[in-house]
Amino acid sequence: MQDLRQKTIRSGLAKLMGQGIGALMRLAFMVVLARLLDPREFGLVAMATAITGLLAMFASAGLSSAAVQARSISGQQISTLFWVNMLIGVVFAILCCALAPVLVRFYDEPRLFWLTILLAPGFLLSAASVQHLAILQRDMRYATLTVVESAGQLLGLVTGVTLALAGYRYWALVGATFASQLGVTSGLWATARWLPGRPGRIGSIVPLLRVGGTITLHTLVTYVGYNLEKILLGRFWGAEALGNYGRAYQLISVPIDNLNSAFGGVAFSALARLQDDPVRLRHYFIHGYSLVISITVPLTLFLGFFADQIFLVLFGPKWLEAAAIFRLMTPTVLIFSLINPFGWLLFATGRQRRSLHTALVIAPLVILACVLGLPYGPRGVAAAYSMAMALWFVPHMVWCVQGTPVSVRDLLPSIGRPVLASLVAGTLGIIVDRYTMADKSPLVELVFGGGFMLAVYGVMILLVLGQGGFYRDLFRDLRKVSVPS
């Protein structure tokens, strides 16, 4: 148990550092491109990627997660999975090209034709790296994975900024995506040091295909539920409205998605190794959940409380409409941060079908809410989305933990403490900002008002709510794993 504990902490630390670097690079890219491009150009690319992103759900066929979750897997099975992934990648690259004229007619936007065509090679690159990613994840080589992903993001950032400065406008966003995919795929092949062999019998991977199919269907349903509003906004409100909505959604999602990715990948790998040991699995999940929530909840509320200042400092006044949408999205992202970790538990314990069933409920609920908010534009969609997610949270939590080693009672302290501390800190932060920073610049407001809020949160969570011991133990473990044995 100690070996797995230290390996998990070491992997988590490496992954967290990598995601932090990645978040900063993505933020830098967003800031630079937002100064060089306008909302309409971001919306134009979002029109295409909202559809191609749907196809991308099939590119891996869930076979990376299936390979990681499997108790044991042979080299021939991995090779067979690789060639299955490549076949899927070819099919969807062709389908992406075929959809180009359809998107032109749907959005009445001729520029989407070649833009969509040039997104097609990404399916081949993604398919070629699926099993190499799974190999690194199974071995919990997250330090290596962090370096590869960061290098790929850096390549994409440099490519995108260079193209934008050269005057290629929205093509810079397409070029950045392709360069990043190429960099990550090349890095995974170089570091995994695995070459696919001849495919074996399909019958040997049927159980893995079944698991992967369930995961893919879950991901597909979730993607449609969480992204249909972007397609509808682009169709009925145009590229500028979609550009503002997409920029708000992306900015508020960057830190939360990176944190969930950092913890989620490591947690999934570790929990999958403990699926036959319910006592240890419960212990690991509760502690991991507590750590994630204690970071994501205050961060989400901080972003919502200081939305105007953040957008003025980073993007300038032309993006203030996105700031208003950003604030209305805060409850949505907060609920995401609370429910996403349940995916670790369900996938790691072989409950993919339950995760699919929850997605089949979430998707219609969110779609209905967004359709009801659509007549009121991006703000109406954002507000309706948040209300739907708030209503869904408690049923989702109860459903996910039913029959697992984890209970709702186990999780209530993990949720209650950070939420209470964040609300107190946020309220005091707003009061201080309103009465002492009224004539200050947005940057000063952000630094001092936000800094005060986070300081109050630290005092609340560590001293008032008695979580100091939890973090002392965590940092003690981090020091142990950082010292070579």
C-alpha cells in the first residue's frame, strides 16, 4: 500500500505541475490571440470544432481507458487495439472532409469548407497515439507524460502565435491545434518506446472493445449534452455571439479542466489497481476527492467574483460581454468540479454502464435548459445551463456512489468545508473590493481583492474548519517521495 501511495503522490505531483504549466501556456495563448483576433474569428473556428469535436469522441473508441482499466493485457492485444484505433481514425478523417460542405450550408458560412478539411488530419494523429498514451498511464509514468504534453502545447502555442502575427487570422487557431497534436503524438511514440506488431484475433480484444464502446458512448452523450448549445448559438446568433460564449467557457474551464485532468488521470490509474480492495479504494477516493474539491471550489468562485477584472486585464474591453457570460457560467463549472471525480470511481471499478446511464439523463436535461435559454442569447443559455446543473448535482452524487465502497455521508464534509470557506472568503473579498478599490485599476483590484479572498479561504479551511492536519500529512508524503531513496 505504501508503494502505491507514494507512486500515486509522485505521479499526482508530476501531473499537477504539468497541468499547471499547460494551463499557463493555454492562458498565454488565449491572451495573445484575443488581442490579435476578434470574437467573430474565434466563433468561426468554434463552429467547425463543435462538430469535429463530436467526431473526435470516436477517434480513441475509449480504448485507452479500456487498456488502463484492464487487470492484465498482452502485447498482442495492445497491437490489435492500435490497428483498430488507426482504422477508426482513417474513417473519421474521411467523414470530417465529407462534412465540410454540410457545415457550410448549415451555418451559411463558406469559409468553413477548407477550415474543416484541414482539421481532418488531426484524427489520424490522435488515433496513432491512443495506445502509447495507455502504456504510459498503466505504468503511471506521469512525469514523462507531463513533459510530452507540455512540449506539444508549447509547439502549438508558438505555431499559433507565429501564424497570427504573420496575418493568417483564424487559420492560426487551426495551425496551433495541428502542431500541438503532432508534437504530442511524436513525443508519445518516442517515450513509450513501443512499436505496434501485427494485429491478433479480434476475439482476443472483444471484452476491451465492449468496455471501450461503453466509455465512448458515455463520452459521446456527455459531449452532445455539454456542447449542443455552442452549435445552436452559432446557428441562430452568429459567429460573434458564439465567439464571446466560447471564450468565456474556455477561460473558466482552463484551470478546472487542468486540475481535474491532473488528478483524474492519476486517480483512475491508482483506483483501477485497487478495484478488488474496497477499504483501500474508499480511503484513496475520499482523500483524492477532498483535495480536488478544496482547490477547485475556491478557484471557481474567485473566477466568477472577479470576472470583469480578469477579462479587462487579460483581453481588453472588447471582451466585456464574454465576462458577463463568464460569471453566469460559474455555477455550471462549480458543479462540474464536484461531479467529475465520480467518473474516476465508476470507471476504475468497472461501472461504465452506470456512468453512461447518468450521461443519458444529464444530456436531455442540459439540452432542454439550453433550448429554453436560447431566445435570450448567450447570457440566457449560460444562466439556464447553470440552473440545470445545480438541480442535477444531488441526484447525480447519490446515484454514482450507490453500491460502491463510498457513501454520500463520506463526501459531505469534503464538499461542505470548501464551499462554506469559499463563500465566506468571496463575500468578504467583494466587500473589501467594493469599499476600498473603487477608484483602482482592474489589475490592482484583481491582485489585492483576489489575494484577500484567497487568504481568507486559507485561514478558514486550515484553521477554522480544521483541515490543517490533512494538508500537513499530504506535504509530509510529498517530501518523502521527493527525496531519492
